[in-house]
Amino acid sequence: MDNYLLKYIDKLEKKHVSKNTIDAYTRDISRFYNFIKERKEKIQEVETVTVMAYVQYLQKEGRAVSSIVRNIVSLRNFYKYLIEKDIVKENPVMSYQIPKIKHNIPKVLTIEEVDKLLSAPNLTLNKGIRDKAMLEVMYATGMKVSELLNLTVYDANLKLYYIKCKGSKDQERIIPLGTVAVRCLEEYLKVRTELNIYSLDLLFLNLKGVKMTRQGFWKIIKYYAEEAKIDKYINSFTLRHSFAVHLLQNGADLKSVQELLGHKDLSATQIYSSISRKNKIAEIYKKSHPRA
């Protein structure tokens, strides 16, 4: 199966599938391979009952429903490839019903909480200057973490106040930058040469002078949330969610927010409109009700 997986990954790379997707497929399929190896089954012998047993195994491991769904999708697509290559005759994953994902409403910060978070870095240190610039750019643009970490020095035009961002399948979008983000980037670029020991084009580097990982950025967010004493669940997407909701609360139209976020489907953006309305109702209640 290792050989089949290598050839499948090679096919995905030729189709320019994103690295994150390829990494996820590799992990998911390798995990399934280890599972059937324990059961002494071969890839050609797998039936739907094996898939059901595998899902139960993932559930016992405490995997989230979203993780299980992604595993099933990974296997389903892998088996499609095996059928194309005439390695198997049937796709045992096709008849397995994918569980429904409960879509939780994203947590967002108030404008005051964002101010606290973005004011937390220590600007007397190069690390703090870098962290401040990263957080400001993320909140100013609503980028995903992967998009932020893939930026190069050539993507930011500080004179014209915009930044170029590459999303999925290398689709490029232009996002305006506010004056605060531009000012923070200017300060960061003054010290970036001290971090850039390998002469890389990446805009943001870790303290070892190489590309920062998603986990590394998550630790930064978590650290400053604790420093700012923000008593809310925060993850790497919180600033992106807050960016969208704050725009809508201040009068931006849904279509514009969709384009800024890089959403293909407007329905993905509409959830932020729902949050914005609920927040507005709560605000009106607090201001208007005598016992609020």
C-alpha cells in the first residue's frame, strides 16, 4: 500500500493540490493502513464493515466528528484512485454514510478585547515587534493562518496600503491594509534583517530564521490571550472571525466581506452576518432595557 500511496500523492501534487491537503491525506491514509495491517487485511480485501470498525476505532480515540469526516473523505478519494488504476473493483467507503457535522458558531472577540490582544506584545523586543505586526496584519486582513505564514516581502505594498494574498489553489486576492497594520509592518521590517539569517523571502520568520509553523503561531495567539487576560476560548481563526463580524457590524456588505475572506460560496460568509445581528440585538437590549 505504501507504493500505492506514494503514487496517489504524486498525482495530487501534479494536480497542484495544496500542501496542507496532501499532508492530511497522507496522515489519514497511513493511519488507515496501520489499522488494516493490525487486522491482517489487505487493501484489496477491505469491505464496508472494515470502514465501520475503523470509524469506531477513531471514535474510541476521541477524534472529533470533523476529523472522522475528513478521514472518510480521504479514504473515499483514495479508493477512487485505486479503482481508476484497476487495483480494486469497488469502493468500500462509498456505501458508508458520512456523519453530519454540527457547525458551531465561531467565537469572536469584542473590539475592546481585540485592542487588548493586539497591545500585549512587548515592543522593546524584536519578537514582540514581529508578533505585533503578525497580529495586526491578521486582524486587518482576515487572512487564514496558512495565508499569513506564506506571505513574502514582495506581497506587501506599504506605500499603496494593500497586501497580496494567495488562497487555495493559488487564487490571489488583494486586501487593503489599515494605517495601524502598515505602521507595524514598517517597524517590523526594520528588525526583520536580524531574524532573516538565511536570506529568505518569507515576510514572517520564527526566531530560528525559518518559516513559522501553524502550531508556532497558535502558541503566540494563546500566549498573548493569557497575557491580555481574555476569558474566552481563542484559536488561530479567532481574529479572522472577529475581522468579518466587526466589518459587518460597521456597515460592510456581505459580498465585500466574502471577497476579502476569499470564500467561494456566500453561504460560508453568512454565518458572520448571523453573529453580527445577534450581537447588535444584545447591545440594543443592554442599552434599552431598564433592568439590563
